[in-house]
Amino acid sequence: MPVETTFTTESLEVPNSIGDINKLFYERGWTDGLPIIPPTEDAVTAMLRFTDFSPNDIVCNLPPRNAPATLELLAINCVMAGCLPEYFPVVLTAVKAAMEDKYNLYGRQTTTNPAGHLVLVNGPIRKELDVNCAGQCFGPGWRANATIGRAVRLIFRNIGGAIPQVTDMSTHGMPARYTYCVGEYEEESPWEPLHVEMGYAPETSTVTIFPGQCPVNSFEHVAKTPHRYLGTVASTMAHLGTNGIYRPGENMIFFAPEGAKFIASFGWSKSDIKQVLFEQARQKVKDARDRGGWFHATSPKIWIDVNDDEATMPVVKSPESIFIVVAGGPGRHNLVIPTTGDLAECVTKPITFKDGRPIRSVHDFVR
């Protein structure tokens, strides 16, 4: 049975018992605490059919350990997470996206913040793999969502070395650190989906990785105008304990289809929403002073007058730092997902062959 070490794989003979296998893997620190699927040679080989990389190809060196992430090691962790082989291209793309400098993976792996790695899937592959984007999309019930997000986390732990209470110093963590994956409900959106907004063709399948904190529910069942509706969302975004007030960064807002269509019925675009949220998701200096992350706000990087009590501190850098996604089921519930402020930015990448050509289907890899 192949298992991953710091830099290589080896075969390990273990008792033919799922309980014994899980006990061994847990004792060696190779799991997230949940049971795993044994990464047998056959299972890993099946996973590797869904890429045109070679098993020994190194995708990157994952921090903080900076260990080489080979395709075989990635596949092993995908098997352990319970992924079907056809999910592998999504996981691989998420890992490559996280290695972009602006994502600051080292910081994400070692911070005291609870933020996780939100994986958002767009394009035709979302339906092909049955990635849930409707009701309960952030909850249990869909294998793709549960195991893709879990695989990314196991990879960052087992290869990258983000070990809780050792190098992963998150004060509390959060349940989304087990798994954090969702699709965009493109068919129910009145606007262009996120990947199209990012410059990709609608038929291109993409993966976005977002350094997201805990999702915060924002429900609005009364407002009769977009300004009132978005005022509630802005209030949810701009609480005094969020990093963004002191270090403006990014936010991702998930609008349920009902709320999105309500706002769009007034002729509002994504740009209109972002501008209003940028203007309203703020705190006055007098309310933020001497609390939260105020010592960050006094940095020369911050472009507000911290001596003016009435000056307002925005939670994001600009309207373009707000990402609008449509997902979810019935009801006017929305999810606000903040980040760690200016310490990391989201990255979107297309799912491609090794030479960079976009795939049409995950089955393009299987020969």
C-alpha cells in the first residue's frame, strides 16, 4: 500500500482490516481525525488516469515543510479523502492555484486565524461531477463537495506539513477546515458567473481557491429595495472583529438565487452591488479605535485618516475586491465569507492539460 512520507512513497504491509489501517494512519499523523479510504496501489493508479502528468512529476513544493508535491502523493491523499478518480483534476488545479504568490499559502498554513481554503468550481465540470451548488451546498450530502475539499486539506497537511498545534497555529480552527468546496449555481444566476467575470469563456471549467473564514449567514426577508437589502449584507460584512476593517482585503458573497433575482429585477448588475457594499461595509474610526486589529490600522499602508473620528474604514480594498457568487436553495439567505484581510487574495485557474490547454471533460484524460 503506497503511503506518503516527506519526499517519497513506499509500500507498507498492514493488516487486512479497515479498523487497523485507520488506527495506524491516525497514529502516524496522516489523517484529519476522520476515517480514511486505504490508498491501495490500484486505487492510486485509478486516480492517476485522470491526469496527463507522470506520477513522479512535481507540481510544487508545499509550505511550510516545502516538501515536493508529486502527482502520486496528491493522488494518495485524494484516495484517502474518498474522492472518485474523476475529481482529481479539480484537486490538482486547486493546489496549483494555492501556490500563486498572492494566495500566500505559507501564511494560510501557519496563521492563528481560522480561515480555510474555499474551493469554488465553475463551468461544465461542475455538473459533470455533480458538485452541489443548490440547497445545502455548504453542508453534507454530496460526495464531490465533501471529498474534494477534504482532499485539498489533507494534501496541505500531509505534504505541506500544516500540523495542528505544531505548524498550523489556528487559535480555534473551524469545521470548514475539514472540507470547504462548493459550485456556483450558474443556471439560476441573473449575472455572469464568477469565472466569466474573471475573463474565462463560459465553457471553460475553472477552480477558484479563496482564503475564506467562517461563512456568516445574512438573511433579509423584509427589505423592498436593493439598497435596504444590501445594507443588511454590508452590516454582516463589517463587524468590528473582522480583519478587513483594519487590513482591507477581499470578501466573497454568496447570494441565494431568490435574493439575486430580487436585486437583478431592479436592473442592478454585479458592479452596482459591489459599489454599494464598498460604500456601506465600513466602521467609523471612533468605533474601531483601540480594539480589534487597530495596530494594523495605524500602519502607513492604510489610506484613511486614523485621527479623524468620522472617517470610515472599508472592509475591502475596492469594489473589485468583492466577489459575487450565486448558490443555494430557497429563501433570502446570503453568506458573507470574509478573509484575513490584505494577507491573501483569491486565485482562479482553468482546469487544463499539462501543456495548458483547457479540458472539455475530465474524461479527456482517460486513454
